[in-house]
Amino acid sequence: MRKFVHFDWRKSVAIVFVAAMVASVSGQPASTNFARGLGGATNTPAPKLSLAQAKEIAFEKNWDLLAAKSGIDAATAQLIVAKEFPNPTASLSTAKIGSYEAATTLGNGLWERSYDTIIAVNQLIEIAGKRHDRQAAARQGILGAKARFYDAKRTLDQGVTRAYIAALLAEENVGILNESSHLLRHEADIAEARFKAGDLSDSDTKQIEINAEQYALQAKSAEAAAVQARIAVEVLMGHPQPKGSYISAGSLGDLVRVDPSSFPKSEPESARPDMLAAEADLKGAKANLQLQKAIRVPDPTVELQYEHNPPSGGPPVDTIGIGLSFPLPLWNLNGGNIKAAQANVDQMAMAAGKVRTQIQADIANAESEYGEAHARWLSYQDNTAPKSTKVRESVAFAYEKGGASLVDLLDAERTDNDIRLATVQAMSDTASAMADLVSARNLLSRTQLDARK
């Protein structure tokens, strides 16, 4: 069967021009190229975007990740507050104002009168390790905020990957459905010739055309799904005006051909960021419990005072005094706050246990999904899809020669179309499961968490 291809030199020149334009900006950063392609003039070609570039831009501009990063600054501010000392209190009091004959032998000035003036400075001193416990809780808050930031980055990596894969799957579906439509239109042309020759009825020709049009409509629907998936990618990238107009620079085949031995493995003293965050929350809750227990011990207030009281006669008498005061723990022993802090410790311990269990479940589920999807993809690729293609080609050849019925042709074409769609779906499931497995095994050592700013 011969196929004639019409060569359009105008299209070839246009393709070369677009390729040159893309190459001219390939040396720019990913975010610059992407913003330039989507934010420029209407005649600017859509930018190509790889998965690595999408992740790079998302790590820089994603709103949720930026919010998680600001949480580290808020936790750092709490540590600054915990390190600060209580401010001293200054007081000034004057008594015997307006008393009769306030003038003294020193004179009748404000300072020479017989007013009793006291200047005092009071300083609260925290004891029983309150400052240490407060700072320990604040430090754990910083570690928890850092761990939540890296966990947000982990889930963002997973989300961008899955969204990008969804866009690739929709684009693959578009190609398959368009190809099926073109194949049936080719058969419709042959059927039209056979109808004119009297070998086929008009209804048979129309039925082939209907099936071709149905595949074309399904391809349009898949194109809309691809745009929606690309918009989801741009939203995760923090783009202010997502339109889904980028061109995917990659394929599902590139994503599934990864050696599973390169996946992260469990290491001693390492844990997933959400587990590190849960552990930090638990340690912080324990430090707060110790703080609430220490609050039962009264904090003394030291007072230093100077008293000026000119006498009516004789030399002036100024005195310096030292005082010490503290509240009496008679009625309030901070029992309510201690009980609440203990309940918080219990809650954090249960939350940490839940996270630990969830991590193991995530890993087990991802391993199971990856194993099933990978085996299904290999089966489709190596066995089912080649057989289906061969059957379709044989039935199509037989139909063109009058050796197969219309029902056989449409059934073979429908089966082959479904098998090809199932093959790319298996590839998508494999790539998504791979992303889930990498995310589930994403590890960060406690030393790295302490060292990272």
C-alpha cells in the first residue's frame, strides 16, 4: 500500500525558524525562558518546559513553599524572644507633698524641701531553668519549621511530577486518537472507492466515517484535558496567569526508563522530613512541659532603691535600700497549664507514631503500585501492543481486498486503539508510582536538618 506525502517548503522554513528561536534562548534560566514565552507578545512561540525546569521554577515560586519558608523565620523570631531577658522596672514616688512648712535648712527648692522621694529599680530573675526550657522549645520549633519546609518541598516535587505526567498522558492520548482517526479516514477513502464500484453499501462507508469522527472528537477532549493538566503544572509553578500554553519537553518513555536501584534507600539516622517535624514537635512539647513545671517555682524580683528625705534640721539623710520579693505559691500552682502541656505531649507522641506508620504505609503502597504498573507496562509494550497492531494491520489489509467484513475492521481498530491507550496509561501509572516511591523514601538526616539554614 503506497502513501504519498505532500512536501510543503513553507512549513519546513517555519519549523527551522521556530527551532532557531528556541535554541537562541536555551542558554537562559528556566524561569526566564518560561516567563518570556508566556508573558511576551502573542506571536512569541510557546516555551518548551522539561520536568526538571518545572521543578526548578516551582521550588522558587510556589506559594505554599514560600509560606512554609516564612514559617522558619517566624520560628527563629520565637527563639529571639525566648533569649531576651525581662526588662527592669523603674519607679519614682514622692510623699509629704504640700505639707506645712516644707522648706528645710537646705532651702526651699524642690529637691531641698522635706518631700520623701524614692527612686527604685526592680529586676525579675527567672530561676528553676525556665529560660533553658523556653529556649529548648523554641529551638525545636525552628527544627520543626525547617522539617515542614523540606516536607512541603518533597510533596511539591511529587505534585509537580504527577501533574507533568498527567499532561504527558493527555498529550499521548491526543496522538493516539488522532492516529486512529486518520487510519479510519484512510479506510473510509478506500470504502468510498469500493462503494462507487458497487462492492460496499453506503451505510458501511458512513459507519467508518462515524467512527473516524468519534475518534477525532475524543482527541479534542483529550486536548482539553492536556491543557487543564498543563495549567495545573503552571499553578504549582506559581505562575500568576496560568494558561497551559507550554510545550512539554519530554515523553513518558523518558520518565519510566529509570533504574529502580537509583531510588532512595533507608539510612541510619535519617528520616523523612515529616517524621523529623513530628519528632521536633514532640521534643518541643516536652520542653514546654518542663517549663510549665518550672513555673511553679516563684521567680524573685530584686529591688534597688534610693531614698531622699531632707530633714527639717540637721544634715540631709539619704539612704539606699535593697529588697527582694516573690509571689507566694498558695493558690495557683500552675496545675492547669501543666495538665494541658502533658496532654499536648501525649498528642504529639501519638501524632509521631501515626506519621511513622503512615510513612511505612506510603512506602509499601508505592512499591506495590510501582511493581504492578511496571509489569503491566512491560506486558503491554512487549506482548499485547505488538499483537494488537499486527492484527489491525492484517484485518485492514484483508478488508481492503474484500476478505474481511466491516465489523471485523471496526472491532480490530477499536481493540488496537484501546490497547495503545492502555499502554500509555500503564506508562503513566509507572511514572506516577515511581514519583510516589521516590517521595515516600525521601530522607533527610538530623545532622543535615540541624546544619541547614
